[in-house]
Amino acid sequence: MALTFGFYNSINEDRRYDAIQMSSIFDGIIRDGIFMHVGTSMMVRASSGMIVTIGLGRAWFDHTWTLNDALYPVTIDQSEVVQDRIDTIVLEVNATLPIRANSYKVIKGTPSISPVRPTLIKSPLVNQYPLCDIRVNRGVTVINQANITNRVGTSDCPFVTGPLELMNIDALVAQWGDEWRHFYGAQTAYITNTTAELLAAWHAFYAEQTSEITGANELWRAQWESWFNSETGTATAEMAFWRNDREATFNAWFAALQSMLDGNVEANMAAAILELQNRTSLLEAFKDTLSNEFAVVHNVDDAAGNAIVDELGRPLEGRIIFCIKPCRAETQMFPVKDDRSRRILDNFSNPIQGRVYQAI
């Protein structure tokens, strides 16, 4: 019909109204969608095993309302053996004469290496509104929340926020996705560049340190070789000098011995013994002279027995004076060390008076 209206009282049933006409009174006031602030907006959550639950909520689609006031369990078909698939849970509004009902259904996807979500029905009498997509990986026996992708609030199944208003988060989701991709790309580029810079800096540092260590090793080796060569050269020269000196001494001794043994051995030996005896006699005489002419003066007194003092009047008692008679003429004057020693020497009493002595 091009024109409809209502409502008027019926006379003899001349005014009859169907459900669509009754619901049309909300057209322009409420748009199709799921009420955002009722229950949990029919959000789907993982339960146990292959079971998920649809949350509480209210929806308005195609001039019909749907109310779910308790958790609604849905069982997902078992997974495939070889390939994955994507199933979609929908709120189906079916206005066909045999059905005329709203219901939750699982639209099973086609198994594939790269699965896609199934195509939903959109027709004048039957419409399917997606609540979520569930990825059923091959061989799984449990549905996790991470496998569930919510679709409530998208353009395919929008939120109803109030009369004449609805909420579509497609643009927001797209914006978030774009921002995430931008952020991820920027961070990836930053990490890549930073890694390259750090790697280049490490290579430069390693090359510099390797060069320094190599140069230091060469310097140390050169210094070590110089020191070693110097020390070995000095030791070699000293050893050569010692060897030559010992060799010369030995050769001189051997030559003297050989000269002594050449010719008349007995006469040479006798002469050598006689020379040794003469030298021994000289040493004995010198020893006797030292024994007779050596005196130690313990008390430094003058001839009258008075103590001798220095310029400052300090007594010289307890000092030891060594006096030795000269080996040649008694009148020979040996140099006296200082005036103080000379005064002491002049005041000596007998038995050494009248002789000239060296004061030590």
C-alpha cells in the first residue's frame, strides 16, 4: 500500500491492523540496533569447551523487538581436522509465514587455509544481524575469548543509544586501526634505525679498540725486544770481559809456572823459595817493630800529671791516642792532623818523650 494510517475504532471489523502497522508507530523514533545500555548489549563470551554464551540485552530490528533476559548458551560445532573456519553468531529476524520469529543462530563458515566469515542473509523477509565471529582452528576442543571477535556496535549490528540516535563505531575502529598501524610502523622503523645505529657504533668502537690494542701490542713488543737485546748484549759483553780477564790471568800464571819449570827446575824452585823466605823475614821484622813501637794512651796527662784540656777547657780523659814511631830517621817530622793533636803530642811524658810520632 502506498498510504497507511491508524488507528481508528473498528465498526463491524472494518478497521483491522497487523503487527507491522502497530510497530510502525515507532518509526522515526527508534532506529534498528541493539540498545547500548540494556544488560550487556548481547555481547558473546567464551564459557567452557565449545560453548559460548550471549549476554542480556534488547534489540529492535525490522519493526520487531527482541529481549534476552538471561545468559543464552550456544554450542559451536566441533572443529575440522585439517583446516580452520570462521563461524558467525547472528540475531535472525524472520518474517516468513511459516516462521515469524526472532532467534539466535550459528552460521557455520567454510573450512579453508585462509578462512573468511560466512555471508549473511539480507532480504525483505529475512535478515541476519551479526553479534560476533568465532575462529574455530583445526583440532581445537575449547573456544577461548581471544577467538571471539565482537561485531555489536558496527554498521552491520549498530548500537541504539536513544530515540532517533544510534552509534556506529566503524569509523572509530578504523581510526584506532589506522593509529595502531601508524604507531606500529613508527616504532618498528625507530627500532630498526636504532638497532642499525647501535650496530654501526659497536663496529666502530670494536675497530678502534682493536686498532689500539694492536698498536699497544706492537709497542710493548718493540720495547721488550729492545730491553732484552740491551740486557743480553750487556751480559754478553760482561761475560766476554770476564772470560778474557780470567784467561789472561791464567795465561800469566801458567807462563810463570812454565818459566819456572823450564831449564833447571831445581835451581828455579830454590830461588823462588829463597825469595819467599826473604819476604817472610821482612814481614816478621815489621811485625816486631809494630809490637815494640805501638802505644795506646788511655789517660791524656802532661808531665806533671795534670789533665790536658782543649781550647774550651774540656778535659781529654778517656780519649784513645794511637802513636806510631816512624820507620825512617827519628828526626823526620810526620804531618800532624791539627793543632789540638800537636799540643797533645808535645805534652806526652816518658817513655815516648823526645821522639817524633804521628798523631792519628
